[in-house]
Amino acid sequence: MKVVALNGSPRLLGNTSTAISVVLDELNKNGIETEHIQVYESHISPCNHCNSCEIRGDGRCVIEDDNMNNYLDEIKLADGVVMASPVYFNSCTAQIKMFLERAGRVCQFGNFPLKDKIGAAIAIQEHSGGSNAYAELVNWMLCNQMVVVGSSPICIISPKISLEHEKSGDAVILKTVANNMTRQLLKRNL
Ligand SMILES: Cc1cc2nc3c(=O)[nH]c(=O)nc-3n(C[C@H](O)[C@H](O)[C@H](O)COP(=O)(O)O)c2cc1C
């Protein structure tokens, strides 16, 4: 079983990476293989509404000079997907938004290849807008007919809290998400 995390931060070693690492480490402890993808590394282009994905319906985007199709291939092969983004002006980042729009359109016209996969979202909020960014990521997964797991409180993480503290509230939330994902994944493989 494998879970792929998509990181929407342009900072490769930022707070989003740290939060994702907590989730992926916990998944690893539970015996699940993981991969961490930083969408910024590929400078994903925006959707140009060419409608090729609708015409071809093959689940691929016509723009082949970035890694969007490769990332999509990775999550199509995965059993679970973690979508994570820092909050930028009360929203998720432009970097991940470009992925969401391109991949979402391609999947919509490609027979929903992510349907029934287990998803989870993480938003990193310094002061405000976390609910909005979190909802954007969750809504994208729901539009793709995925099954989204959560936590209580929901996974909106503060960059100020040290995740190294095993018992910090944020670490507990992130590990809860990982364990809820694990349980759903294991149920399917009974
Ligand atoms: C352009 C920009 C806009 C931001 N807007 C918000 C915001 O609306 N709300 C908020 O809580 N934090 C905001 N932040 C702070 C980031 O969410 C915060 O620094 C976060 O930890 C960055 O994640 P990273 O370390 O993974 O890059 C903004 C940061 C930048 C660079």
C-alpha cells in the first residue's frame, strides 16, 4: 500500500514539509509506503482551457513539458493521497491550485481515476484562512469522488508550534490523520 503526499509550498524545507513528514513517518510506522512530491519543483503551468482532455478523454493533459502528468500517474497508482498547502492570502497556494485545476479537469474527463482512493488534507495557517485552504483541498478530493478522512480538530496546523514535540496538539492531529488513513486502507485490504 502506498500514500503519496502533494506539497503546495514553494519552500522545500518549510512548515508544510515538516507537517507532511509527521504524517508520512506515522504511515511508515504502520507499514505503508510513502512518497513526498513538491509540486513547486516542476513549475506547473496553469490550465489553458484547451479542452484537449475533454476531447481525448484519456486522463492525460496535453501540456507535457512539466511534471503534471507524472504526478497524476503517481497518485493514480497510490492507494491514498495527502494534499497539503500553506495558506496564502486566505487560500491555498497558486502552485497547488494550478495542479488542482489541471489534474481535476483531466480526471473529470478521464473517468475519475482517483475515485474511492483515501484522501486527507493539511493546511498550514499562521493567522487566518486555514479553513478556506483546507476546504479547497477537501473539496477537490470530494469532486474526484475520493473518500476523505479527518481529525478533531481538523488538520489546520500552526507553523509556530514545534512538531518535534511528540505530544504537541499539532503532532497529535497529524498522527490522527495518518492513523485514520491507515485504518481505512487496511480495511480495504482485508
Ligand atoms: C504570499 C504569502 C501569503 C500568505 N498569506 C497568509 C494568510 O493569508 N494567512 C496565514 O495564516 N498565513 C499566510 N502566510 C504565511 C504562510 O502560510 C506561513 O508562513 C506558512 O508557514 C508557509 O508554509 P511553508 O513554510 O511550508 O512555506 C502567507 C505567506 C506568504 C508568503
